[in-house]
Amino acid sequence: MSALLPVDEARARILAGLTPLTSETVRLADALGRTLSKPLAARRTQPPWDCSAMDGYALRAADAAAPGATLRVVGESAAGRGYAGRLGSGEAARIFTGAPVPDGADAILLQEDASRGGDLVTFSEAATAGRHIRRAGLDFSAGEILLEAGRRLGARDLALGAALGHGEVEASRKPRVAILATGDELVAAGEIPGPDQIVASNAFAIAGVVTAEGGEPIDLGIAPDDHRTIVSAVERAIAAEADVLVTLGGASVGDHDLIQPALKEAGVQLDFWRIAMRPGKPMMAGRRGAMLALGLPGNPVSSIVCALLFLAPALRKLTGRSDVEPVLMRAKLGRDMPANDHRDDYMRSALTYDSEGFAVATAFERQDSSMLRPLAGAECLLIRPAHAAVGKIGEPCRIMGLPHPL
């Protein structure tokens, strides 16, 4: 029997065969979650001119060097409607936040420090040159690159992109991911299972991972334990030009585990099968041309953990993201842990923080890979490396967070 493949090696082999997908022009309004294919540079300077940071009066600092100065108000500068003239000695202009600073002015005095009567205004505070003025280019200047290629665009990035002067961006197209659940025992969600059946739940989580990572799920439905039907479903994924095919169930070696032979008949070249991890040992990976094929185990927790460790990084690589690998964090053990065997263990755990703000991961007592309830309630996966010694409460460990919506 061949040795089990380490998790890191399995992921490296999957990623090594992938290249970023082609890019396309996307409206900025539709770019949330997309990955930039080209850097985004400023087409304009922001602010484009010196502007006021406060409501008050624009003036020459030398005219109000001491409290009690009285100046003549000659105009007004508002956002979108600046003062067209130039301030001379002894003159001030009413100004509002964001409005251009008039020519000749070099200071702003606040409205609460001013007492106005008609065209005259008296100040109770002295002016300081440059105070309350936002200089042109304070945020950015034309030509500066502010968003690099490989960045996944969030809501704040969209606001910045708009401010830079862009209505469209070049982004990687969404990977198409075909998802096929297999097994005579499965019925669709909402249907009433027969005496020997269960509800097919895994595909919902896998589709969620695909969507969260910027992909487009393609539901191939449920295939019974029939070789020809499974082959036909794989061929439908190929016809749909899927970038990734994910099968759920049938990945082991029992009489009803038909994924391997079906994939091979459909032209998929298997790279590896069986990984040194718990849960998820019988996962397999291969390729048919440009299409990546991942055979995930049928147990719900196994399939979801494998999706987070292998499918999600693959989608990040396909979309050209710069952050591909899973993010691991340091924590402390929340309880004693036994020595581990030859497989990495990914344990569903609660996450709290001690009095010093350090993360504490407490593994749930029951870790059965068929149980979705503990996984739904987990806040992280506690990673126990292969051959780890007995772990005592408070000792350091590594965790992988499980943030929503994942």
C-alpha cells in the first residue's frame, strides 16, 4: 500500500499545475470579490486642490496673527462652487468642509471661533498658516499605483477605484466549478429521504466555498452509484468547459466507490489519491487538459475541510490572487490533547481569548467526520501535526480560522 501524501505536498502539487485564468473588463459596480489582473493607477489627484477640512473662514494668517482680528467677508467657497476671486489683505471668505481654499488664503479659522455682523467677522483665536487645510494630493496623486495586480477587491477597494477615476477594471474571469454529488443514498434538499437515504448536504458547502472564493458553481446534481451515469456527468462538466470538477463521495475503495474508474474513463489523469490527514484521507486529484479534478470524500466534514485546504487555494491561484495559501495563526491549547498518529488532524474547535488577548483553541470532544453540527458551531480548525506529542493546556498550537461566510 502506498504511503499517504502529506497535506502540504498535496496542495503544492495541485497548485503547481494551475495558471491564472484570462482577464476580462468588468464594470467597477460588478467587481466586488474579483481579482485585479492589472495594477490600478490614479487617473487624477485627490484632493485636486487645497481644500478646507472644516467649516469656517479662509483668510491670510498674517491678518489674524492675534485674537481679536476683524476682517471683511468678500465671498463664499462651498463644495462644488469655489470662490473665484483672490483674497487680499484684510479679507476673508466663508468656507465649508471640502471647498477649495481661495487664492491668497493660507489658513482656516473655525466658525465657532468667529463672530459675524454683516460683512465683518471678528475672530477669538489666532490663525496659523496651513491649519485646517488639506493640501492637493494629500490622499494620492495622478499616476500613483494604489491597487496591485493580484488583489481581491473588497468594498473599500471599490470606493478607492472610483476615486482614482476608474469605472472599469481588468479582472480575472470567474473560475467555473462543476460540482457532482454521488451515491444511491442521497436525495436532494427538501425531499423526504427513504428508509436507507440521507439528504445531500455537501454540495451546498462546496458551492459556498466556490462563491466566497470568487468562482461560479455549476450544479451537476446527484448521480447514483452507476458507472455510466457518473461518466456522463463528468463529460457534462467537460462540455461546460469547467475549470474545476469537484466530485463528492465514492472516493474510497469499496464496491460502490466508482469515482476513480469513472474519472479515468472520462480522460482524467489522476495525480494522487489518499492524503495523510484527518478528516479527508481518501481525497484524490487529477487533471483532464486544463480542468482540475478533485474527488472529495462523502462525509460532510471531510469534504468541507478538504475544500478549505485544497479547493479554495486552487481557486485563488486560478484567479491570480497573491494570497493563495491558507492563513494559519498561533494560539494556545484550551485543553490537554493526546499524542497524534501519522496523519495531520484538523479538529473542530471553539476559539476564545485569554486575559492578555491571546487566542485559545479548545477542540470539541466529538470529532466524527459525519457530524455537521459541531462544524457549523466551530470557530477554527485546531491543527495537530502528524506524530505530535501529548499537548498540555496552554501550550502553543496552530489554527485555521473559520470566518463567515465560510
